[in-house]
Amino acid sequence: MMTSQPEWDAYLAQMEQLLGVKLDDERRAELHAQFSRIAAMAAPLLAFPLDERVDIAGVYKA
């Protein structure tokens, strides 16, 4: 399954607005780099095929 790369610039702009936080260009660039690194690390795990019969996660019931 092929997925497109996230648009980190658009995501950061939306989060700035929603959270009411103003980022300078240097901080925005560093966040973009960090999100890209995290996505690259997660890609192999997300691409790992799971058998349809495997439970993805248990359900907690109190």
C-alpha cells in the first residue's frame, strides 16, 4: 500500500492557528525536520503486513 507524504508545512500552519502559538521560521523548520524523521522511522512499521485474523489492539473494559 502506497501512501502520500504528509504536508508538514500545512499541518504546522494549522496547528499554529488552532493552538494560538506563533512559530518563527527557525522553529518551524526544525519541527518540519523532526516530523519528517518520525514519519521515516514509522514507515517500515506501518508498511508491515498483518494477517486479517490478527487483533490490532485489545479493548480495555473497566
